[in-house]
Amino acid sequence: MPKIDLSKEIAKILAEYTTEVTEGLEKAKEETAKETVTHLKSGREPKLTGDYLAGWASKKVGTTQVVHNKTDYQLTHLLEKGHVNRDGSRTKAIPHIKPAEEEAIKEYLKKVEKVIKG
């Protein structure tokens, strides 16, 4: 009867599980970033159009997925929060990033849970 080294077998199984989880989390990050870009590009807020909507993209920075506006990044904060005009009046905020972020967090957490459970 062959002798089985239990500790080596457990270490092997844990290494396989760790690899699967790492790959699953990486895939979940990429999918969530793409879904967030789609959400932002959808134009759910009617006042946002053109190059601003088309400029949303995601990219990998280190181990992180970053969603950003590559064409009109200067406008993101101004549109999201509103701003003061030259004449002293104030523009109305158009919150579109915060809802997309909240939805992305929920979706990512669901995917992480699914990956970990197997």
C-alpha cells in the first residue's frame, strides 16, 4: 500500500484552490469594470451625450481595474458635483458616477462570493 503524505496533499489542494480563486477574482474585476463602462456609456442621464459618454474606458493599473473618462476627464467632477459659473450662478449636479460605482460594488461582491464558494 503506497504511503500518502497528507500534508503535501493538503498543500497541493490549497495551492490549486488559491490559483482558482485568484484567477476568478481577476476575471470578476475585469467583467465588473467592463459592465461599469457600459453603464456609464449607456447615457441613462439624458443631459450627458457625445464625446463625454464615448470616452469611458477601463484599464488595468497594477492589480487594479480603473474606470475613467479618457477624453473629458476634466468634466467628471464638474458634472457629478455641479460647479459655479462665471456669473456666480451654480449648475445642477448630474450624479452619474456614484450610482455606477455603487452598482459595480454590489456586482463585484456577488461575483467574489460566487468565486470563493466555487
